[in-house]
Amino acid sequence: MGLARKIYYFLPPTLRFWLRRLVYLPHDIWSGFTKKYPYPVPPKGLIYTGGGDFVAQGQKIIDIVQALDGDYLQADSRVLDIGSGIGRFALPLTQVLGPNGYYQGFDVVKMGVDWCQKHVSPTYPQFHFDYIPLKNDLYRSAGKEAATFRFPYESDTFDLAVSNSVFTHMPPAEVENYIKELARVLASGGACYATFFILNNEVEQLLKTNTRFNFPYDYGHYRLMDKKVVGANVAYRENYLQELVQQYGLEIKHTFYGHWSGRPENECKDFQDILIISKP
Ligand SMILES: C[S@@+](CC[C@H](N)C(=O)[O-])C[C@H]1O[C@@H](n2cnc3c(N)ncnc32)[C@H](O)[C@@H]1O
């Protein structure tokens, strides 16, 4: 793990927030005068959910889902965003979901949920954001246990669920509970777009020479990037994930491997691995 990443994980979440705010302040003041999108986009200093092109990454999720065979995303779909962050997926989705659609996001970081409630819901009232104070050692130090959390939504409701870069920050007991909840709240025929870091034989070989992004702490069915901050990044063995989804009556319909482990970038859809998990 690089020194910069190590220092970043070492900082408490509040300090990380203010540091980011400060570093991006000049950029944010400048871009305040140059609005480019048909929907609001948070200033860079508030985007606590990772680097890269925020708008392009959100749009990419939509493009991948719409290219699947299956009508998972239509103007009137019911969509659940597990770990909705500061709206990366919700914002471009405002251009797809019509007034008869329904979007429900939830997250453990109040700032991101507040921003979305303030900037998205008034213009797009079919978009709802819930703040749920669960514990996650990368994003907030206190809160209730995600491993026993019941999603506050009706069973058999959602046509599409998205969990982008969220299971990559959760230990096994939490992922197991979320897959169980996902199986409950998805409608029959619905699907989930979920990203992971997936370990298999090919990846184990690639990781032997990957010094940039690795998971040195091996616990059998999962590996950690940082022993002290479990939520920093978690990778799961492929057979463990396959058995987990089957256990709750779900199916992996597609696997799109990412380039995080060292696969050629031009052969991958994204950095993280993407699973399309369906409910028959
Ligand atoms: C890398 S960010 C990705 C956010 C968003 N999905 C996106 O693509 O921008 C990870 C998100 O997971 C959220 N998170 C962490 N633990 C969670 C949990 N147990 N339930 C829901 N969200 C959680 C964090 O607060 C953070 O917003």
C-alpha cells in the first residue's frame, strides 16, 4: 500500500473531510461559475466517496445496466441505492427515472445524504434519501451494527438495486446481512449491480506482482488491505460470493472483472469487479 493511502486511512473521517474541502477549495470556487450539467453536481471538496470523474462514473453504471438484457431500468422503475454516498448514481439517474419512477438511497454519512436531500429531492420528488447511522470504521467511528441492520423497506419492492463501491468497504458479517436483505427487498425478476474486489486463481497470480493495490492480510475467504482499518478495502473469494448469493436464492447473471488487480484496463468496464445478481 502506498504511503499517501496509508496516511489517508490513518486520519479520522472528520479530518479527512476538512483536508479534502481545503485542497479543492480553489477548484470549487472556480467551477461554481461554470455549471455544465443538467442536474446539480456537488463541489469536489464534498465528494468523499473516491477520486476520478464523478459524473462519468455515475453515468457508466446507468450505461452498463441499460446494456444488459432485462428491463431493470426504465422510466418507471423502482430503484434502491445501497450506500448512496453524495449522489454519484442518483444524479445522472434523474435524467432516466420519470415522475412515476421511484428512487430510494441510504447511507451512513449524514453530509452526503443531507446534500442529496437538499439538492436533488426538491426538483425530483421521486428521489428519496435516508440517513442511517451505522458503524463503518472507514466512514464513521460510531453507530449501530450493519451486520444486523434490516433495510427499512418493504419486501419484493425494487426492480434494480445498486451497490457501487460499498461491499468493498464491509467485512463478511455485514456483506452477508446485506445480501440477505437484498434478496428480501428485490422484486422477483429484479437485479442488483454490485461491485467487489474478487479473488480467484488468476487474481492471486496478478497480486504477486501488484505493489500498487494489494490485500496482504489473508483471512481465508477474504483479504484486507489494512489490518487496522477493516473498511479501508476488503476483497472476497469468488466461490464464497457465489455460495453466499445462492444461499439466499439469488443468481450471479454476469461478472465483469475490473482492472484493480492488474488486468488490462482496456479489457475492463471499470476498476472494481461488477456482479449482476438477479432474483428469479
Ligand atoms: C466509496 S463510497 C461509494 C458511495 C456511492 N455508492 C458512490 O458510488 O458514490 C462508499 C459508501 O458506502 C457507505 N457505507 C459504508 N458502510 C455502509 C453501510 N453499512 N451501509 C450503507 N452504506 C455504507 C459510505 O458512507 C460511503 O458513502
